[in-house]
Amino acid sequence: SLNVPNHPIIPFIEGDGIGVDVTPAMQTVINAAVEKAYGGERKIVWCEIYAGGKANQIYGENTWLPDETLALIEEYHVAIKGPLMTPVGGGIRSLNVAMRQGLDLYNCLRPIRYYDGTPSPVKHPELVEMVIFRENSEDIYAGVEWKAGSPEADKVIKFLQDEMGVKKIRFSQDCGIGIKPVSKQGTQRLVRAALQYVIDNDRRSLTLVHKGNIMKFTEGAFKDWGYQVAKEFGAEPLDGGDWHKLINPKTGREIIIKDCIADAFLQEALLHPADYDVIATLNLNGDYISDALAAQVGGIGISPGANIGQQAAIFEATHGTAPKIAGQNKGNPGSLILSGEMMLRHLGWIEAADLVVNAVSKTIANKTVTFDFAEMLDGATLRSTSEFAQDIVG
Ligand code: ATP
Ligand code: MG
């Protein structure tokens, strides 16, 4: 656990596009909540660090993610960031992925929670209350892939055919190849974090979501290794299946550890959201699931997220740079504000975090909202980014 001083230095990345709008709004709300909760006793010392367009302006031509930025995040352990654009050319797939890999932030945490009054496409969005632990460092996101027709792809195909005896598929000339690594160590650190969260927060269940029926040695292994973690925590098998039961050592209440095939999960989470609570899943499944569930409770404009590792944690807006509305003081800062709330909780500043949740909740219930919500709500009052933040501060 963190040893947090009363005046912690928190590095922040403003972010590209809409970052100029939502980052100051987040800081306004977080500063006010800390002030209200602790008087002058605690205070965040914000320290701007650079990635994306701003880094490129400052550090020069081909630098989008300076080493210094990663070093500072590692040094201060906690950081918060706005959205980053992906530079065109230059061989970088995604700055977000580069940061996660550079700092080994293996856990992508996405709480899905409904704020009363949020426009939603489902009848009972208030039943959707889940926390997703998405493995963040493995799976096909490892970036090990070769273009169809390249000498590398052809070499891999030849190796598979000649050395590995792969006869099942007929490889054509135009066949891209991708590798899906899933390790026991990588799986278990993620599932451990998820199960510890269930215990600490007195949640009801942990569901391992996977496609083990098709991909036995990657997704299937994820499930098996996940249940091993449950056993490690003292869980006992339930009758006639894989499911396990664990008595929460802190509260004495029962925790169910279960699993679900990913496609069925997406259907179940829509039809019976109340049956699911904390989710642990692989990288690609987690990507789809995060957005699908977020859509039920108001979408990316309001969904917070964090990338957490052993050494550092980055709290971030889950949406992109939204270039069409960038710099217009228009976008919804909810996602980044609630990521800030997660950050306060991570620091152990629970009182301030609770103030943020209550204030966001009240503001949305009052229907004083940014354009994205206002256009879907009858009787809403349209607010700019900064006005919405001011409404939250009160
Ligand atoms: P990028 O290329 O960085 O992903 P994008 O425009 O695709 O940029 P997304 O966040 O993926 O950014 O945006 C999808 C849609 O949602 C866009 O129409 C965008 O304007 C809108 N949007 C994104 N974030 C917000 C926000 N915070 N408030 C309101 N609308 C948003
Ligand atoms: Mg996008």
C-alpha cells in the first residue's frame, strides 16, 4: 500500500484534443473535494508532464512519449491523464498501449456504475453495477504479428507447417499471422488483484470471462489458472462444476467465483446484469466488455478507468481525443473527473472521493449536463465543460 504524504506530487498529462477542456475541469473538482474534506491539511501538488502532441512540441520531432515522462510516473507512483492521439507514422501503434507496456500496468480497471438520471438505452441501468479487471499486458495486444506476404509471416508459416506439423489449416500467400500469449503469471496477478478487490470491498462474486471453449491453451488456461487463485485464497469447489465458494475473511459473507464464456457473457450482462459483479478477463475480451457495459450507463463520456501496476497507476479518461469538439469547452469531463475520484480512493483519501461521487450524482440528477447528455434528456439545462465542473463543486 501507498505511503501518501499530505501534499503529494501528482504528475498529470493534459492530453490531446478534448484534453485541454476536461483536464482543468477535473483538477477544479478534485481540488475542491480535497479542500472540502480536509481543509488545508491535505492538498495535491499538480506537476505537468508531457505525452502526445504537447510532448512533441516540447521535446521535438519524433518524441511523443519522453522517457522522462515514464520516469516521473514511476517515481511518484500515481498519475492522471487526458486522452492521447496516436501519431501518424513513426511506428507507434498507440501511446496508451506504449505507456501500459513501458510501466507494466497489467491491470486495466473499469468500474461500471450508473448515476441516476443518466440517459441509457436499457430499461434498468441501475442494475448494471460491475467492476472490470481487464488484463492489460498480454493476449493479442502484445503486438506480435506479421503482415500477410512479408518474409517474416512466410517464415512463421513455413515453421508451423514443417516443424510443428500444423496441417489443419491451409495457409495462403496472403495470410497475416498474430500471436496470442497468455501466461500463468500474467493471469494470476490479474485474478489475484480482482479477488482481493472483491474481498476488500465486500462484493458478491468474481466472474472469469473467457473463450476457453475455442482457445483452450490461452483463454481456457486463463480460466483454470483463475480458479487456482481462488483455491489459493481458500475457496472450496461448489457441487458438480467449476464454480467455487469463498467466505470473505473480513466480513464472513459468501463470495462466488464463477466463469462465463465471453459471447454468452455479453448477452447475459445485457439480460441479467444483476447476476454479475466483479469481472476478470483477458485483454481483448476486456476491451469489448468495457465499452459494451459502459454504453449501458451513459457511455465513454462518463466512464472512468485506471491502469494499475506494481510500481505505478495511471488514472485516465476512457474516451478518445474527440477532435470535433476539442477546445470548445463543450465535452463531458465526467470520465476524467470520475477517474480522479478513483485516484483519490487509490491514495486512501476516501472522504474526498465520496464527496466527488455524491456531487457528480447530484449534478446529473439535477439535469445540469453537457451537450452529450442534454440532447438525450427532457428538461435538461445545457452546461459547458467548465460550468458542469463548477456545478459539481457547488
Ligand atoms: P480518437 O481518434 O482520439 O479516438 P475520437 O473522436 O474517435 O478520437 P472518441 O472518444 O473515440 O474520440 O469519440 C467517439 C465519439 O464520442 C466522438 O463523436 C466524440 O466527439 C464523442 N466524445 C468522446 N469523448 C467525449 C466527451 N468527453 N464528451 C462528449 N463527447 C465525447
Ligand atoms: Mg475513437
